[in-house]
Amino acid sequence: MNARILSRAVFLIFSLQFAPQHNDMRMQLNAGTKEERIQQLVALGVEQKTADEALSPIDPVVEWQPIRTESRQQYAILFLPCTVDSAYLYLMKNVGEEWKISDSADFDCHYDNSVSIGISPARESAVDDVLVHHVSEAHGTGVSFQHFKVITVTEGKLKVVLDTEEVVEASHVVPVGRYNLHQQSTFVVIPVVHSHSVVIEETRSTVLNDKLTVSRRRFRWAGNRYVRTRFVPLTADEH
């Protein structure tokens, strides 16, 4: 058995050992009174003000998910959805029998409070990454830009390795008429045949002044960065 396969086998056994703990944490953070839940977040290292804001909506859901990394260290992701214009992401590290914050990031929720995350391999199949959707990068009168990000876990730190447009809304009057733009992308992780690699496929639909165009491109991990292809226009056969 080669070293790579052995390492994966050891990691799988190690991860299964902690599976009940992750389920317990998820249930614990979403049970009890509001005040009890706030205190649980504070005990994990979340600031009091942030915990108060995170649990201010009716029936808020705190997300807790294990994440596979290149290290044998046990990590998890704690995510507090949009409240008061921000969402919060915490990389949690298991130290002994306690979880502690190893790193954190916050995201702007402007326009529609739709920031969300997913945990999925986005570079290679044996390692997970954090996929973050609908992060507001700019907003103002008649314009909004939301981005898609891929965040890796490297030596206990969160690192953004891909940052690209996901939704663009723009509407304003120009000297020759009007300019109405709605641009939206979907991102899908696709495994590469006969390889441990994966690619991210983006399908972008653009409606500019009622004219629709659709195009597609891919992002492939090249060891230390993503390499992106050019957009290819998509059309459908009438038959």
C-alpha cells in the first residue's frame, strides 16, 4: 500500500471516530433557549456582540460541519448566517476535548442577505474546501456585485484561493437609452476521470436589456492557484 493511500485510510478512520462529536455539536448549538445558545457560542470563542446578532432572527440555524484537510489535526467549520449585514465563518480546531477558534472571516451580506457556504473538494478529491456564495463586494444605487469564493484550510488558517463574480445587478439610464444588466452564475464541482483532481465549472447567464446569452468556463487547480479557461458561448439545438 503506497503512502498516499495509507494516509487517506488513517484519515478516514480518524474522521469516523469524531463523526458523533460533530453531530452532537450541531445539535447542541441549535438547541436550548436563545441565551443558552449565545453562551455556547461565546464559550467557543465567538465575541458576545457577534453571538447576540447571530441569534437575533427568529429560529436562526447555526451551521457546524467537519472539514477534511491535509493535516491529521481535527477541524470543523462554524458558520453564522447573515444578520445585521454580516455573516461569520470560523475555523474550529479540536484541542484535547475542546474546540477553539483557529481562524475566522466575515462576509458582507448586502443586497439580499443570501451568503451561504458549502463544504466540498474543490481542488482534489481527498481534501475539502469552503465554497462561499453571494458575498457582497460592492453595492450602491442601482448596482450590486456578489462574489463566489473558494477558501482553503492551510496550516490552521483560512485562505481565499478563488474570488470571482457570481451575481451582478446594474440598472441605470444612459444617454442613448437604458442599461439593465442581470448576470448570474452557478458553480458545480466535477471530478476528473482517472484522477484525484476536480474542476469547478461555471455556467453564466447574462440578460442585458432583455437579451439573453449563456456561456461556460472551468477552473482547474494548478498546484498553487486556479487556472481558468475562456468563456465558451452555449446555444441549444431547436431539434
